Amino acid sequence: MLTLRLIDPDDYTVHDDGQLIGRIRYTGEHAAGLWLWTIIVPIPGASSGDAKTLDEAMARFKSVWVAFKARQGAEKLTKVFAEMNHANRPDRYRQ
């Protein structure tokens, strides 16, 4: 199940069953403003895109994620998630 976690106003991380997999954020850098979404799993073929609303961005993200996840397979994603979680661990820079 995909969930959003607010990290700043109009800026969210995206999680699949608790695993960080992406980000959706609003940018006013364009005249009309856009919601940008990105799958951050470090496997070739991960995607990004934009949408006019947060709901639309989430729907597009979900559609692409479900297809991407099916192509990669559970075993490959489990390995990549372990590597991501190790690299992003809270104590990484403690001495």
C-alpha cells in the first residue's frame, strides 16, 4: 500500500508498505506550478513525471510504480531496498 509522509509543506516522501520508494513535491518554478514525482529506487527504468494536482501525481506515480515493481520482481527489490536502507541509516555519519 502506498502512503505519503509530509516532510515539508507541499513535499512528500512516498512509501510502499513502509519502504521509501519516491518523492512527490510541488514546484512553483513553472507559471502554472506542477507536482513533480520521482521513483528513487536505484534501478534502471525508474521514472519521474509531473502532474497538475497532488491526486493526479499520486495516481501517475502508483501506475508507474506497480508496473515497475512487477518487472523487477520481489527478490531484486528486496536486495535493492536492503542496500538503500543501509546507505540511508541514521547512524551513517556518526563517528
